[in-house]
Amino acid sequence: MDTDALRWFQQVADGVTVTQVGELYWVTQSGVSRGLARLEAEVGTPLLHRSGRTLRMTPAGAAFKRHVDALLNNLDDGLAAVSELVDPDSGTVTVAFQQSLATWLVPQLVGTFRADHPGVQFSLRQVRDELVSPVLDGGRTDLEITAWRRSDPTVKWQRLLVEPLRLAVPRDHPLADRAEIDLVEAAEEPFVALRPTSLLRRQVGELCERAGFEPRIAFVGTDLATVRGFVAAGLGVSIVPAPHVADADAVESPLRYLPLTDPAAVREIGMAWSTERRLLPAAELFRQHVVRTARARRLPS
């Protein structure tokens, strides 16, 4: 079946005139009409009928159009994939990442990559730090930068860096001047935490259990910015990642971030990708860039 005729049918069905289709595809008006007639002959029934000066779909044409749209969308995706194989510098990389990495790690990785590959486009998706969140869902995501190291054998995970966790307190808190702290010293403090489904919330629970107490959760936030805001307001303390130079929260922060003596007070940040499908060249180039950057210790601090 002639894919040009399918595209012409799609355009006419969407309200474009035969004359306009001919101008768009550099084909004569009679050539477009002959192509549409051949298509109707192959399908075996009229797909279009004339209403005044306009062509409109018949019931059969309306039923056929839905499948033509899907077919041409898939065809265009396939052509784009082949184009990436020929020229990886013109592809699109879909990257998912946790919100807490959005202001420092991900921009630096994308920025340094784009310096060498300016033609590569990015589709960025922020995901919550949730134990139940989907990863690389349905092949729509190429790579995920995350603290969740999954046991799924179909997902490859590579560590990029180890991020220290700190006890965040207001600057006027009695503990604020400490150089470091044993977590048990905060056992009587109200805690501000993320939701129970959060990976960091689970890690906080494990750290407190190691210190010999169960934290009293006074407030629950949906993201780290909210948690830090509640701590700054004097409503509790929290265990959060240490701020980074490129992170807006590190500038003129109303909080003090106290190092914890427990060596387990860290979170690993890594990159995940599916082992069940091959990354297209642009995504593979970015994956290699991230790995090289991590191995060379050029990630932001």
C-alpha cells in the first residue's frame, strides 16, 4: 500500500484540500486524486465523498482513519529510530530523575553532554522518591538517575556517587553549633519527614532504629523543599541530603546541616536502564558520558 496515498488521505480527512495537499507534497492535484482513488480501490470501498467543494470521510473512511493515524505514527517513530542509528547526534534522550537531583546533578550532566552534542534533544521527567514509582515504564524512558537500587534483574543500575545525609536543624536550634552529632541525641525532637512510601523515609527509619529510637513524626511533606521549609520554621528536625553548591537551598540557607556520626548516613545515587532493550545511539552516548564523568570524579559537589 502506498504510504504517500495514506498520508494524503490523512491530510484530506483532517480538512486539508486536495490542492493544498498537492502543494505540500509537490504533487499535481490530479496526482493526489489518482492516489486517493488507488487507495480506495485497495481498501475496496469509498473512503471520501464530496460535500460541496469539500471532501469528507465516509463511515468506512472514519473507521479506516483511526488505523491510518496509528500506522503512520508508528512508521514515523520507526523512521526516527533509523535516523538515530545513522546520526546519533540528532536523537532524543528521555531521562527520568528524582526531584532532589533537579537543581544540581542533572543540569550539570546534560549541560556538559550538550557542549559536545548540541544536536541531541532531551525529554526530562521528574519522578518522586517513591518505592512504588515505575521505572523505565513501557520503554518510554531511556535512563533514570535515582537513589533507588532495584533488585529487578531486567534493570541495570550503576552507582555514580555517594551523597552524605545530614541532620537539618534551624540556625537557632540548641544543636545548631555542633560540628557533628550522634543521631540518638535528637531522639526527643519532633521530626519532619517525607511520605512513608519514600525511599529516604525508609532510610531515615533504619538510621533511627540503628540509633536505638523510633522518630516521632510531627509533619509529613511531599518533597524535600517542603521538609526543609518546615524545619526552617522551627517545626522539627529532619534527615536530608547535604546541600550542594549548585543547589539553591545551599545559598543563604536558614538551616544548619549537622554531619551524622553513623557511617551509614549516606545515600547512593546511580543510573538505571533496561537490560531488555538496546538503547538508541543518542541515549547510549549520554549513558557513556555520565559513566565517564562519574569515574573521572567530575560530578558536582
